[in-house]
Amino acid sequence: MTKIFLDTNIILDLYIPEREGKSAARSLLDLRESFGNDIRLYLSFLSVADIAYVLRKYYDKARMKEIIRELLHFCDVLSMSDIFIFDALDSPCPDFEDALQISCAEIKECDFLLTSNLRHFQGNTWITVLTPAQFLEKLQKNTSSA
């Protein structure tokens, strides 16, 4: 099973009209449908809160809740505790919120961390960090060479 941690920005790319990355984000969710339990998508509890906060600026409360429910169909939400905060405080990552995301993904032992903000993640975790487009390209290469 491949475990993929999705950064908040991937979900925002999917639901905010003017953001780039919509097709790659949609393809990730479609992958989950295609591969079933062979691929697991994860979000942090923090991401869900951040996503809801941002979506309220674009949609009414009912639509925001509908989107969160849709996400729960595709993604498992990982809880967070004070261990994640201590991890993030000790992290070399320049952004504290991203450090929390890294800690969450590492504790779950994810294989990939997907983000549109590579700068804050690469070099700050042992997890392979890619954009959704890079991940899809890598998956396509691996599938066609198999």
C-alpha cells in the first residue's frame, strides 16, 4: 500500500477557482478511486480546519461542509497531539505549519508528501516530496515500465 500525505494547498487547488493545479489534484482523488486500498490519501486534522476556514471565503457554510464530507470519502484524517508540536518546534522547516504537516506525515510513515510548495518541505523530511504533477508523472512511468 502506498501512503500519500496531501498538504493543505493541494485541496485548496481543487476547490478554489482561480488556483492552478486543479486537474492534478482531481487526478489524485481519481487515483484513490481507481487503485482502491492500494493507495491511501491522508490529511492532517490541521488541514481540515485550514481548508474549512479558507473555503468559507468562497462558499457558503453548507457548501463548505459538503466539500469537507467529500474529502472524508477520499482521505483519512490524521489526528495531532503535543508530540507533533514538539517535533515541529525542533524542525529545520522555515514554516511552523508546514513543520506540523511534516511531523504528521512522518509519524504515519507516509511514502510521499504532495504539495505545491516544495520549498518548505524538501530537505526537511525523509519522505519523498513532490508536486501532484510530479507524482502522477512518476506513477505513469512506473506503471508503463512494469
